[in-house]
Amino acid sequence: MTQRTESRLVLLQPTIHEHPKDPDTGLPTVPYLAVNVVEQQGPGLPPSTSQNELRVPLYPTDEERARYKLVHVTVFSEKVAGYDLGDEVAEWCSQFLGKPARLVMRADTEVRRMLVCAPPDDLVEEPSQTAFADDAPFLLASEASLHDVNEHLPGYSIDIRRFRPNILVSGCQAFEEETWKRVQFIPDADREAAPETRQADLWVTSRCTRCVMTNNNPDTGMPSSEQQPLKTIIAYRRVDPGAKFKGCFGMNCAPVKLDQMIRVGDAVIVQETGDHCRTSD
């Protein structure tokens, strides 16, 4: 189940609480993922379903994992292992969608290897992998590229939420990121001499081909009746020689090594550039 068929999923706002504190005692508590429903905005829209915040453990203990059922879900044609987070969580999800639904957390026992333009194994600490994401663990986009898309849209603009990158950069030319092959992130204050422990390196692996999910309005939960912005992206962003009939926006990325940290405000150092061509879908 994805936004491709359930556009209302765009109204779910996840927030990671890695270092929460008890509001009464101020003492550290268990890290968790919170999910809230964004209030729908727009004329003629029904009110959003009133639901309490959903919380699930960010790092389940062995005892919690033992209570969860290990299941396999299908991501495209691949089977991926995950933990079913139980009936109470399923009830919350079903109430939101108005149909039976269950929430699954990825299990560490099985992973999906990156299939689209994965970096060679000898260039990464561990073979590049993902779980429930389509192509890659990271998606990078730029503010300049978003501005360029808005310049092509017919009479209105959209924001970056339509494309859901986990890394958004500024200061480059529109679609300049499509020439990057390897980038490094360092705290801006350490730009001249950042210690290795404060660096994060990513391989920029391929363009991201876009689908109907970009048409889902994150304020209303409704798909665009005009098929925008996907219609415009397909019209002028068919730029990848390996995906000639698909519009592209954003770049898939894979970490050079694990346990790196990227921070808001980091400087971006382009270490390698080159051409991109998708080799598999």
C-alpha cells in the first residue's frame, strides 16, 4: 500500500524522537516514532479524521520483537521481512484509511539489495541496500531544481514535499546535482579541516524517475485533477538515456559507509562528477 493508490497517506506526518524526556520528571525515556494526521486544508474538503498521535518504538527491544509477528511483504516483486506492529496499531491505521491496514517495521534479518545503479561492493563499507523504499536509501534534490519545475508549471507552484527528498541542498544551479557522482557533507564551520568523524560521504547513483505520487497534494490529501506536476515533468524532464520515457527529479544516493551523520546546515562538497544513465528499473 503506497500513495500511488492511497493518496491520503500524504497527510501522515512522521516525527522521530530519538532523545525524548518524560514531561513530568525530565528523565530520558524510550526513543519512538510519532505519526500525526495533518489537518486537511482547502475549500470544500471534509474535516480530517480526528485521531490521537500514534507512537511506535524506534528501537524495539528483544522482548518487544518477540511479541511482534514476523511477516513478509512484497515490494514490487521482492519479498521483504518485517515485524507486524500489532492489532492496536493496525486499528489506528485502518481508522485513518477507512479500510483494513497494518503497519510493518523492517526487520534486520533480510534486506533488499539496491537494484538500480548500485555502487560496486568494493566502493562501499557494506553492499548498498534498502527495505521498503523503491530504489535507494537516500534521495537528494535542490531548491534550484524545484524552482525550475515551478517555472514550467501552468500558473501555480508546488513545494518540495511533492518530491519527498531526505536531503535538500541550496546554492547550486538547477539540476546541477545530476552531474554529481560523490558528495561529502561536513559542518559548515569545519569546512576547511573537518575531522573524519564529522564527515558523511554519499555515492550519487542515479536519477529518480517520478510517478503519480508527485500529484498528491500534501495539504489536501487529494491527487491533482490535472495530473500535475507529473505531466509537466514528463513533458520536459525526460533526460535520462536509460529511462527515455520517464520524467526525472532528484538523485538517488547510497552511503559510502554506515553510521554517518548529515546535519541541517552542513556544507556540501562535490568530490566527483560524471554522467548518469539508469541501467535497471
